[in-house]
Amino acid sequence: MIKPATIPGPAKLEALGNGRFKVFGALNADTATELLKHSDAAFKGATALEIDLANVPEGDSAGLALLIEWLRLAKQRQQTIHFQNVPEPIAALARISEVEKLLNCNGAH
């Protein structure tokens, strides 16, 4: 059985196995840095990442920056990454910032 990677505090990253993850809690300035620190190790070794954001009730520009950083890390490691259920506040920020295509292409290469 795979042990979940959990993040203390208001946001959590749960490993489901085979490169699949669920994020719980807000993606904002209070949570993004800790999630990034812990996700770096959690994402290592997978060839493809699938991140479900259905349990993220809110997000801000720091949340968008986290998703973009995950895309960068995946590209650096030659991994594909796919985001599911991007919360509307983050999707809206991506549209306004003209980076929506980055999230929609999901890091495929």
C-alpha cells in the first residue's frame, strides 16, 4: 500500500499511486509554498502526473503560480502532467493572465 503524502495545515496533497494525486484545501499564498516543498519529492519517479483539484474550494494568484511551477518541474523531469477540475478562480486568473493554454495543454511534450 502506498503511503499518502500529506501536507500539514490548511492544504494537503494526497498520493493515490501511479502518479495520481488529489489536492485538498485552498491554493493560496498561505498554502502554495508548503505544497510546493512537499510535492517536489512526491512527484519524483513518476513518468506522468495526474493532479485532481476537485477538492480545492478556492485559489488565488499564488495557487496559479503553484500550478505553473508544477508544470515547469514536470517539464524539467520529462514528465507529463494533467490537471483535472481546476477551480474556477484559478482558471479565471489563468485566462486573464493569458496562461490558460499552459494549464490546458497539461504539460504534454
